[in-house]
Amino acid sequence: MPVETALDIANMLPATFTVPGLTEAQFVQLCQEFPDARVEYTAGGEVVIMPGTDFESGERGGEIVAQLRNWVREGGGGRFCGPEGSFLFPDGSRRSPDAAWCESARWEAAKRPDTRFPVFVPDFVIELRSPEQRAGTLREKMKEYIANGVRLGWLIDPIDRSVTIYRPSRDPEVLSNPSSVSGEGTITGFVLQLEPIFRS
């Protein structure tokens, strides 16, 4: 399907449609067409355009990024981004986690002058479930992150007040109503306080 046609269809968000072999230029065009939406591309060739979230979900997401930013600036080190950041994964998908972190040296080594989106996998990702998102879809997305090389992932669900931890070669670990969740491995020392995220 031509991207121009896809853009017309995507006026009714959320939208999912197939664009095999999406180029970087086409992906950028889609992002520019929908500056207030999140645009992602699956390994199977599907473009997924999601509308902006509600106020409370936006507040929760902002809190997560703020806590991660504060930890980085207070000595944790590394690089971080919120959902505005997009990653091109080895399987060809383009994903935008609600928060992501990586070691600085890894990002510097991956940067290329000829592309805005080098193939790169962050060390750590967070996805935050919003009311309109299906938990099963997000669980599959978390598995996709780990399969591509993410070392640690957290799926935070304010609806049932849970955090599911994803790690390579291990079953997901579900924490029920935790007050906080702690990083490990390369992001040891980061502690996310969940009270401001779980409160109604």
C-alpha cells in the first residue's frame, strides 16, 4: 500500500495497516504527518499509529521519565529518552517505548552520520499500559523487546497495580502492587517509585 494512501486511512486513529519494506524516509514522513501520535512499525510490516493518550496516562508516563532522568543526572549515567524516541531493532521493527535507557558508550558506538535511526537496542525499556491498550498486546511487545536484545524490561499496569519484569532466558516475573521496582544489571541503582504512578 502506498504511504500516501496509508496516510488517508490513518486519519481514523488508532490505525494499523501494512506497508511492506517501509523506508526510513517513509517512516519519517509518517511521523511528521502525525506529530501528536506514536508511530511504530512491526517486524511483520505493519504500521501502527496510536493517538495521543489521556491526561492521567500522560501524567504517569511523565513521572516515569522524570524519575529516570533524575537518576541519570544524579550520577546513574547513561542516556535516556521518553516515547518520542524511536529505535530501529535488528528484526526491522521500529519501536518507541514509554521510557528507554542505554549505556552511553553503546549509543556513541552505534551512531552513524548517514541515518537518524541506526540499528540499536536499548539496554532497558519501560512500557506503561493505558486504558485503551490490551494487556496481551503489550506482553507480546515486551517479549519482542527481549528477543531483539533488550536486557531488562518493565511492563507497568496501573489498572491492576502490577509490574511484570522481563529478562532474557527467564520467565516473566509479576509483582503485585509493589511500592517500587529496582533496576539490575547495567541499570543497577535505579529505583522507580510507583506510588505516584499507581494512584488514581
